[in-house]
Amino acid sequence: MEYQLSPSILAADFSNLGEEITKVERAGARWLHIDIMDGQFVPSISMGIPVISSIRKRTDLFFDVHIMALDPTALIEDFAKAGADLITVHVEACPNLDRTLRLIREKGCKVGVAINPATSVHVLENVLEIVDMVLIMTVNPGFGGQAYIPYCANKVRQIREMAKERNLTLDIEVDGGINKNTIQEVVDAGANIIVAGSAVFQGDVDANVKELKGIMER
């Protein structure tokens, strides 16, 4: 299984975003997590297409784009054109989930599907074969810096078991409250893509990335 740390730029210093991205890349990160929030599906509003287009010119990192919006289907083509490598949408925001996931594939991106902490993993049973990654939210989405919700580790375990039963090569990502104290629990449960924001960008970025990657890979 390949492990990846996906630093969340939501926690970066936006007055110096290009340099912040360079720091995580130099430290050894290969993915970059980009949260798109519309102020409706979640309370906050974050970055949009111009930001992604701009930073795409700065780096070749794998862009892990997480759309938290009421109408993600309408945004997929634009984000794909802006430079997304993987686009993740929420079950809770997609009444026609199968169609939305297939559209992501049609636009040339890898396909991710996310569920909130209180959403059962069983809503994913019919789409596991058409996605590359499942994102288990380990906080309620909308704000950075929240505390990790421990019961979410069991959801990771359930998805990993479902994937094994179907002989699927599936990435499982976790996002929310992940730091040096919580990362081991989700990795042990079966997560291999780890989103971390404050735990990367607060303090020594190089040391933080190396410490988190070291825990994941040992």
C-alpha cells in the first residue's frame, strides 16, 4: 500500500502561499489537499478556480481537490481544467452520485467520494467499484483546527474490509484533526492518504512533514 501525506493548504499562510507550497514539497510531500467550500454545504467559504490555476503553475504536486459545495457537479469541469488531479465530492451533496462520479472520470481526473462523520459507510456500497478513493471525514467539515472524532477510525476499518472483500485497490483518506497524536490510529485502521493542515503548517514545516511521514511509513 502506498502512503501519502496530503498537506491541507487551508492551514497555510495565504499571504505567502507559493512559498508554503514549496516548503511542503521540499520536505517530501507529494500531494496537496485543496478544500473548496461554498458557504452553504459548509459554513465557511474558501478558495476557487483562480487560486488553483495560479498554484498549478507553481508546482507539479498531485492536486487532491475536495469539493464541499451544494452543487459539486456544476464545478467539476472547471476544477479539472484548473489543474485538479483528483476530485472528491460528498455523498451528502450528490442526489445523483453515480452520474457525478462518472463525470469526474470523464473529465480526466481520479475519482474520490467523501462521507461526513455521522454518515454510514453503507451508502458507498454501490459505488466502491467506480472510485479511486474514499475520504472519511474525521471532523465535521467546514473549519480547520477541529478535534479528531475517534469513532471515525472504525469507519476506516469498515471501508478497508469492504475493499478487501471485493479485491479492490482503494485509497482511503482521512481529513480532520490529524496530528502526531492521532495519525497512528487511522493508519492502523487502514487509511493510507492522510490530510493534515495545522499539524503541517504550524511551526517547522519541514520537521512536521518528516515526522508525520515517518509515522505513516514505519
